[in-house]
Amino acid sequence: MRVLIVDDEPLARGRLAALLGECDDVEVVGSVADGEAALGTLDELRPDLLLLDINMPGISGTALAQRLAGGKRPLVVFCTAYESHALHAFDLGAVDYLLKPVRLERLQEAVQRARQRLQQAPPETVSYLHGRLRGEQVRVALDDVAYLLAEEKYVVVHHRGGQLLLEESLRQLEEAHPSTLIRLHRNCLVPSKRLLGLKALSDGRVLARLSGTDFTPEVSRRNLPALRRLLRMG
């Protein structure tokens, strides 16, 4: 099982990593200090489970769990010093809720619960975009897409492995994947899970911050309210 530790306290991250070393068939694939950093590494690290603190700067643990709620991976186990968030945590679908200092026995129990839930989960369905690369028909998983830009008569898909040309329009893609792709402006779509935040510039423009890429596309005034609502909802 691939585990990502998310906690703003270095000592807590180190302790959890050491305890996970005592758990069978567990690989610590990363250790980050806040929710935004976690979102930025999910596509690269592909963890099965997050060990997630709650009170962190920026995106809190519960806000991050809310963004992930309803998906098949990763699962969440909260590790926190406060008992008061337990009910909300389980409402968000958390596998377990561990109080600090975390004991090895409780961590092993939580890992086993996560493993059982993963085994019981139905197979994931993968959506693909089909296009052309150097004259050949190829496909790319929608989960690997960073953003899509309209350029002349094609749409260019920027993804983990490079670029792909599509003949469909942005409107056709938006209508085909309404729960996945969101519009930033008339020439740009992004997967909603990639949206980390918005950055306002002194000249009045607003840029989108995306996970998995340094590209910061501009957001049109028309689409800005919808993106702000999306971020508020997690």
C-alpha cells in the first residue's frame, strides 16, 4: 500500500514514517507539510492512503478530504491531536481517526481497514481522450491531463507524457466530460481536480494555479465566479 503523510509538524511526519516502517506491505511514497502540497503530488505519487493532519496552514485536512470525497483513491486516515473533529471526519468518508501520539497498534489497525476497503472497491473506470501524435492515433487517460488549449483548428492536450492533438472542439470536450473538465476562458479547459487556487494580479487579471504544472492560465471574468464557487465548495 502506497502511503502519503500530510502534516505540518516535521516531528509528527518523522514519527509516522517510522511507525509505518513497522507495518507490513506499506511504502511511504512521500511526506508533505500542507494540503496544497499534497494536492500537487497526488498525480505523481498516486498514493492509496493519506495519513492526514487536520489543523494545517492553507488547505486544512478536512478541506482536502472534502475535495477527495467520493473518489476511489486515495483513502484518508486522520491523525490529529483533537477529538472534536471525529464526527465530521467520518462524514467525509475517513477510514479511521487516530489521536496523537499515534500508537503502532492503532496505526496497524487503520492500515488494515484501508487495505480491506481498497480490496472491496469496484474496479476504477478510466476515461480516455483520443487524438493524434506524429500521425498516429493514440490515447491519454483523462486523469493524466494537466490542461487543454485551443490552437487554430486543433485542441492541444498537455499531459504527463507530453502533448496530444485532438480534433474535437473545447465545447465538445466540455459537454462530453461535464463532471471532470472546467472552463477557465474560451481557449482553455482544465480538469477540476487540478485547480489549486486563483492568483489576482495588480493589473486586474486573475491566473489559475494548477497541480502538476507551472503553467498559470488566465481566467476570464465570465468564468471567475464559477471557479470561486468550486474552490469554496472544496
